[in-house]
Amino acid sequence: MEENDFVSIWLEETGNPAIERLAQLNLEVANKTTAVLAEKGSTENDLASILDINPDEIKRWLTGRHVFSIKTINEIVVALTEIAAKNTRQQAEFQ
């Protein structure tokens, strides 16, 4: 870093707001996914099975430290919709 590189100095002192916001959004996706799974009585393993992803990867996702792409977010939404539909069918069969 050059001594007069004001942008680098500012970023070093204050952090990068864009990166901090992205980290916050990733954490929000992880928390919402965890909440929906709990609400539907499903587990990380159920999500992993639907997405055909190693359960350990899902665990990493749900810590909020994974950078989600739009594609991944869409896949999670589809999987959670499938979990919700499955739970609805099971409840209907139970009654």
C-alpha cells in the first residue's frame, strides 16, 4: 500500500461497508433458512437431501459465513417450498 493511498487507509481504518453489508445479507439468508426449517419441523439433512448436497456443506451455509449466489438462494427457496409441501401432504394424510 502506498503511503498516500487514501482509499486503502480509509478502508483499513473503517472497513468496507459493501463487504459488511454482503456478510449481513448472507447471515440473514442463513437465519431465515434455519427458521423456516425449524418452523416446518425439518432438518439441515432434509435440505441437504433435496439439494443433493453434503450435509456438512449445509451446516457451513447456515453459519452465515457462506457467500450465497442468486442461484443458490433460488435453490434454497425451491427446496424450502418442497419441504413445506411435503409437510402439508403429511398433515393431510394424518388427519
